[in-house]
Amino acid sequence: MSLTGLIKVMEVILKKDVEKIGKAGTVAKVKEGFARNFLFPRNLAVLATGEALKKLEHEAGLKSAQSAKTREEAQAQQARLGSLTLSICALTQGEEKLYGGINASDISSALKEEGFSVDKNLIDLAEPIKSLGIYEIPIKLHPEVIAKLKLWVVKK
């Protein structure tokens, strides 16, 4: 007699991401012992019953509607940021090189003065700007929407 016939598999809905099993909100097939001894006690999953599946579908619908709304808002802000040209005055050492540098926090503050509320963590700046010139700065407003900001760094 083989042991494979004795191991039972059950469907669960994951509440949180579980490595090698799946992402939150997905239905996964796992061994019964793994579900009862690991997933359920740690509140990582619930049993996939008819009622739980309906609730999952309802929540997915709400989540997609919310995501569509935030995407639309991000696209509207992308259009406004795309037409904006931002200037930052900075002290220079010689002709081109800046004292220190201009970072995401400086850009966020300058945007705030222009009436835009953009978190510094959304500004995708690989390294601080250290010289005068014109830069195109990507801003991740939404996972699917990236605005391009035209930034002029000028001498003070």
C-alpha cells in the first residue's frame, strides 16, 4: 500500500503571500497537514468554502474598481506633471558642479511649492543630481503610470 493515497489535498484561500505557494487572494491546493499545522494557525489562509470564494470574488471586484479609480487619478496627474517645467536654483562650485546635490526630497519640496503633492519615494532618481542642466525625472504615480517631469537645474 502506498502512502500517496493517504495524503489529502485541500483548497485554501491565501490571506497573505506565502513563498512557493502563492500570492494573497489566490486559491491554492496544499496538503491538509500543511494547511492545518502551518497556514491556519498563522492566519495565512482560510478554507476555500463556497461562501469564502464568493467573498473573495466580491473583494476582487472592489479592489479592481479602486485600482481603476487610482489609475485614472494618476493619469490625470501624469498629464499635469508632463506639461510642467520645474526649475531648481542651486549653488555651484565652478561652472557646472553643484555643492552637494539635488535629491528626491528636494524635487518633492519644489513640486509642493507648485501645488503638486508627490511623495519623495515615488520619484525615481537613481542618484542625486550634481551638475547644472536639464533632466527628465520619472515619477511612479501608479504601477502602470509613470510621469516624466522636466527639471531645470540652474545657477543661483
